[in-house]
Amino acid sequence: MTVDSLSTEQLKTESLALLSANRYEEALPGLARLCMLSPDDPNVWFVHGKALLQLNKGEDAIKCFEKVVTLAPNSADAHFSLGMALGVSNNLSEARSSFEKVLRLDQKYAGAHLKLGAILQAMGDLVEAVKHFNKAQGADVDSVELNVRLGRAYLDLADNERAMIFFKKAYKEQPGHPEAASCLAVAYAYKGNTSRAYELLAPQLNSERVNTTAAITFSRICRELERCNEAIEVLEACLSTRRDIEDQSRLNFELGKLLDKKGNYRKAFEHFSQANAMAKRTYDLWTEARWFKETMSKLNVEFFNSAPRANKRTKKIRPIFIVGMPRSGTTLVEQILASHPSVYGAGELREISDLALSLTGESDRPDSYSHAIMNADQGTLNDHAKRYLKYISSISPSNATVVTDKMPDNYRHLGLIQLLFPKAKVIHCIRNPMDNCLSCYFQSFSTGHLYSYDLKNLGLYYNLYRKLMEHWTRTLSLSIKEVHYETLVNDPENETRSLLEFCGLSWTDKCLNFHKEKRDVITASHDQVRQPLYSSSSGRWKNYENELRELKESLSQRII
């Protein structure tokens, strides 16, 4: 008997029976027929959407749930399900709106708090994400997922101690949960306890299908413990079963690092090339170049001579900005400074870029940034300076008088920083261009840095960065100190003394022995900064000289 010959009640009975047996694909024809027979019944559209969502057919599910919210606009469950479908389809902004509608209808809807928090976390709004995660606690939600997400949010906020509390809760509740074990292992690794991290992850690797994140975390730990062969075996087995391109890319990046450590440079570069090809996204270098050109043209000496300045000051705390290309030594410099008793190392803060975004809005015009900066009045600048100072004060310990913000990309915003904090000190980290670009090419960035997946784009972008920094140095009255990575690792004491003097800080041997400090290091370079200064990364590009001709050529070219 076909679905066309069944009555409405028979269709409902048969469809519900199939759904109860988790036979979602078989249920779809009957559910589609029900929607045709009862187009104004929100319940049949809702059930149809749920079945599609179970089959990961997000776009089709969205259409069903949009029909439901039209028919039942005050149904919190309908808006929640629409948000879930939008999230599956990676429509984060629209999913966020749906979950916000749920909470307007029902402020205690725990699932919406959890999912909205997850979206805010993915969008980088960590403080708001934590607020929603906390509102979901104690309710009928997946507590392991909630604790893992809370832990990851605190980890991204550079609060490893608090992150570990939630990771431990998740792991205690479900020791076999791969993400709970992996995240807890990461937290231990950031504390320098790689042995405990290894113990947590090793049992996770015996299952037939190893979690990708667990495998990569295990590999990073093995690199530090000199157990590369063990990690290579795990990653190769993991890679052979993966179909997801993102997973394949991440695994190839990590295999490249293991083989590089073993000195197998040819094979390492093959994996790095595959990883970057898989991670590559559409990137318009020429639009980027126009942004740099407009910024340098408009934010010039004449503008800064007459531009308003924020006059908000705090006697308690002052920021120091550490900028440069990624992988240029910003983490190393911050760790040296953060070993001083008066300094809190805040890590890579998004606050300056968020302030810039609040000025420019969502416009993607190359000149929107410079126009927004030029049109900012003193009241706006005061508000933004106050907001930044309030934030860094809230995250730093009471004894800190200096907070370092080591977001490398803040080099793009030094003009804005001058208007917000005219007396601020800036440390510009510089590294050999070939070594710096190679290190970027070998890095699996979680977000942004789209230029880094192509050697030609990487070299050309590096030139844009250097040109902008030369412009800022000529144009701004900010106190900017250049720190060359190679000089720092070869003459650490003199360079550290010079660095502390520039920052107005007294000498302490702790800064020279930063690798002995028991600080949590939450960065891709966490294993390196727990060692004494070393120069093995200098000249590393020569191991790959034959493969880097395109990079070398692009570094000699100018595009503006």
C-alpha cells in the first residue's frame, strides 16, 4: 500500500511508528504526504522537520520549521527547532536570532541557553556565552556537553584553573567521553603536566573510531614527551578513516609537525601542503590590500595632529600591547613580561578588534574602517577606552599594575589605540620573514588568517603588514619598541633588561627564568615557552628551501 492510498489517520499512525523505531528515512514520504494533506497543522510540519533534522538534512528541516513558526509564532519549541536546523546548516546569525526568540518566549528554556551559548562561543563572544551556559546549569540538558563547553569558554578566556573545574566534572560523569578526556588533557598540558595528559588520552585511542581532537591532542603531548612514532601511528590510522575535509586537514597539519620534529622534512612538507590545500578558503588579497592602502592614506600625520583623544585614565592598571605577525614571538615576549610580579599576561584579547568593529559596523568596504576612526568623537573614544580598561581590570589579579594584550593582529589597530590610549606602550615582535611565514604555513589556525594557506598570498600579506607597521612608526606618537626574535633568543639577558626598562618595570631574575614559572600557558606555543630560550627555530626555513621558492619570490614583491 502506497502513502497516497492511506488516510490521514493511517499516515499518522504509520509515520509515528517508523519514527519510534528510528526509521527516519522510511518515514519521510508519509510525513511529506501529511504536510500536503494538512498544510495548516503545525504539528505535522514539526514532526517532519524533526525527522529531517535527525537525518542531518538541515536545509529541508529549516523549511519545515519556518512553516511551523508561521503557524505557531508563540511556540518556543518551534523556534528552538528552527534554531537547531539553522545551526546544523551553519547559519549562525539566524540560529542565534531563533534561540533569542525562544528566550523571549520562555526565559528558563535551558536548551536554548545552552545552544545560544554555543553559538556565541563560536562567534567569539565568550563572556555572553558563559552567562548563558551558567543559566543552563542544573536544568534538563546534557551536563557533559554543558561542562565541556563551559570549560572551553574559560580556556579561551585564558582562565585554565576555572576551565579545569568544568572539564573534571565532565570527565567524572563520563570518563569515556572523548571530548571531556581530550579537553581535560589539554588543561593539564597547559599547566605543564604532560604525563597526566598522556595518561588521560592513551585509553581513548584504543577504540575503533578515535576522536580527531583526542588524537591531535595526544600527538601534541607525544611531541613534548619525545614519543613521535607512537603519535604518527595513531594519526595515520585516524586519517585513513576520516572523510571530513576539516578533520583531514587538522590531522595532516599535526602529522607534518611530527615528521618535522623527526627531521623528515620532505614528507613533512607533503603533509603541510595537503593540510593547507584542504583548509584553504576564498581569500581576496586585493580587497585586503585596498584596506591597507585606505588606512595608510586616511590615517596620516595630519589626521592624528588634530584628532580627538580619549582622556580616560586609571592609576591602578595600564595596558601594554604586543603586536606583530602570528608566530613572531608574541607569546614568548608575553611570558617574559608576565613572569614579573606586577604584570598579568592576558593573552590574545579580542577587545580592541571588537571596539573597532563596533565603530565600523558590518561594512566590508575597504574605506569604512578609516572613515569610522576619523569620525569618532571624544565621547565615543572615552566610552571605548573605559570599556577596555574595565575589562582588563576585571580579569587581572589585584596586585597587577600592567596587563599585556598579545593579540598579534592589533598591529592593524595601532591608530585606534593611539586615540584610546595615547600614552600606551607597544611592543612590535619581528622575526625573519621566511621563518615567520613558514611557521604560519605550518599552523592550523582555528579562525581567520586566510592568507596563510597559500605561500604566495602569505608572502604578499607579510609585505602589507610590514608596510603598515612602517607607516605607524612614521605617523604615530605611540611609544613602540621593536623586539627581534633572533636577537632575543641569542642574547636573552640584555634583551630582557631592555624590554623591562621600556615597560617601566624593575629587574627580576624571574623574567629571565620565565620557563620555570608555574603559569598556565594557553597558546599554540605553550610547549616552547616552558623551555629555556632556544635558537633552533631560527633559520628553520632552510630545511624547506626547495619548497619555498614561491614564498621567497612573493616576499620580494609589492602590491601597493
